[in-house]
Amino acid sequence: MIPDFFQSPEQVNHIGLWKSIFGILLVLFATFVGVEIRLGNEDEEQ
């Protein structure tokens, strides 16, 4: 067991966690924006 190997993944996992959270928020934001645009277009057509 190499101690250096077990110390470095903590920082990588921490950065990966923030990337995952940011990605999920970005997808949710894009989804809500898409729904709002679609609802706005339906209102204009009627």
C-alpha cells in the first residue's frame, strides 16, 4: 500500500464532486429554460 496513492484521490474526488454538482445544476437550469420557452411559444400561437 502506497500512502501517496491514497492521499491524491481525495482532491480529485472533491473536484469531481463539484463538477458533478455544477453539471446537474446546469442541466436542471437548461431544462427549466427549455420548458419556459416552450410554454411561451404555445401562448403566442393561441
